[in-house]
Amino acid sequence: MFNTQIEATARALVARGKGILAADESTGTIEKRFKSVGVACTEENRRAYRELLFTTPGLGEFISGVILFDETIRKKAADGTRFVEVLHRQGIIPGIKVDKGAKVLAGFAGEKITEGLDGLRERLAEYRELGARFTKWRAVITVGAAIPTDPCLRANAHALARFAALSQEAGLVPIVEPEVLMDGDHAIQRHGEVTQRTLRIVFDALAEHRVRLEAMLLKPNMVLAGQECPQQAGVSDVADATLRCMKRTVPAAVPGLVFLSGGQSEVRATEHLNAMNQCGAVPWELSFSFGRALQAPVLSAWAGLPANAAGAQKQLLLRACSNSAARLARYSNSREALQT
Ligand code: 13P
């Protein structure tokens, strides 16, 4: 009964010139981010920071959706307006991270499996009631000499497919995120091979579980050299390697790819997105669902002080606007300098 509606939501999330703000850090992750700028991880600081993000004037011009965390979807702005309503007023679609994190995969040293399927049907019904219209589940794939193993890839793909099928059943658009980490010293070719193998196994599992490709989005990593690799790839090499990998593995029925930033610097992530959009016709929208690459400068500018809120919002708008330009293949580095 939800078919038409969720397909329309999937397309709205990758509307021209717009992308997604991932603000779904778990309490542990946001604690790390706060610590880096000397902010205490209290419930009120987490609420105040999310309020700052969501009330940024004009954000809806560049941002189609925001991914929330369980705690955040239940919270309100200082004036008593529910965050979900704050986002609606900006024309932004609220979404929710529904996995329960990546845990050690028993028997497979160095590999992880994402948990959270038990009770998911009931949690999804509640999130829909609370106003969510899309969901996200992240699998974490680590690159090493002998990993990832096929059992790790298959276990994670199975969980992603079950999550996606349950989300569609609940009338929610699943964002399927199999992240191949950029940690390590691997060359870009190895990252490409692992990403390709991962996506093949993920799309096989999605087909087996009858997930409707038109009513989902893929959140892939870009194909990069490992962070510790002495040979870093250039912007056009990353764009070429990423698109080659996606063309080989992602069916054209998927409406959009919303890339994660994965620890790249914010400007680099934007440059890569722009370069991909300059490469010409592909069957999907090439967009973003960035966490760190949208928020890092915002957190630094805020540093927990209410007096810094307006300046921090300016940083968010700048990143959102730059990534919007990259969606349209119109980003240029020099525009940033003009606006800061
Ligand atoms: P990053 O862009 O910081 O990688 O975060 C995106 C995200 O949602 C990870 O699950």
C-alpha cells in the first residue's frame, strides 16, 4: 500500500541540488566528536547542538533529509517544538538510524557484524509514528591482508537486506550503507576490488529478499587509497574508480547514491562528489549523506558556546551549499574562500 509513497520519498531525498545531513551519531560517537572540541557530552548539550543544526536558516534549500538517532527523534527545540516538526517547517524529511551498531563477528578476527534485527518491525512502526519517513543501517567492512572474508560480507549483506525489506514493509525508505572503511595502507585498486565484491553480494541479498530497488537508496563509500597509503589518489582518479565500481554493481533502478564521507576532509569529499557529477550521464543521482564532512567545521565553530551558534550555523550552510553545488557539478574551491 505504501509503494508509490516510498518511491516518491526516495526520489525527494535525491532531489536536484539536495543531499542528506547524517546527524545520527550514537551517544558514544557524539561523545568522541564533542571531546575533540572540548564539549561535555551531556543530554542537554546533545539536544542544543542538534537544535543548532536543524534550525539553521535556509538549510532546506540544500538539504533534503536529516538522519536522526533514537534519542534525537524524541527531542524538542527550546521553544517546545518537536525536532521532527522543526525539520518539516524547513521542508526537510526526517529519517532514523535503526541499526544497533557494529559488533565483533565471532570467529573472524578483525571483522564486524551490525546488529539490530531483533524487534526491528516494532521499532520501525514506532519511528513511523514519530514522523520518520526513511531509515538507515550501516555495515562496516574492514580492509586487511586477509579480510574481508566472504562469510563476513554475506552476514552483513543478509542483515542489510532484512533491514531493507522490513523498512519497505513499514512504509519507510531504507538507506542501505555497506561502508568499506578507508582505514589502512591499501592502494586504491584494493579498495575498489573490495567495494565491488561487497556491493555484488549486497545486491544479490537485496534481490533474494525482494527489496524494491526503486524504493531504496544506496549509501556507498567512495573508492579511495587507504588513509595510511603513501600513494594517495588524485581527485579525478577517485571519481573514475568510484564510478567504474558503481557502474559494475549498482542496478539502474536504484534512484540515487548518497555517498558517505568516511573521514575525508570536508573539502576533499566535496571535490570528489563534484568530479563524479562532472563525469557525464549515469543512471542514478549522485548525492551526499555526509556526517563529518558537513559537521566538522560546525562543531569547531560552536565549541559548546551559545554565543557561537549563529557562526556555527553559517559553517553548516556553507558546507551544505558547497555540496549542493557539487551535486550540480558546479563546485569550485574558490567559492569557499569568498564565503568564509
Ligand atoms: P560520515 O560522512 O562521517 O562517514 O558519516 C556518514 C554516516 O552516516 C555514517 O554512518
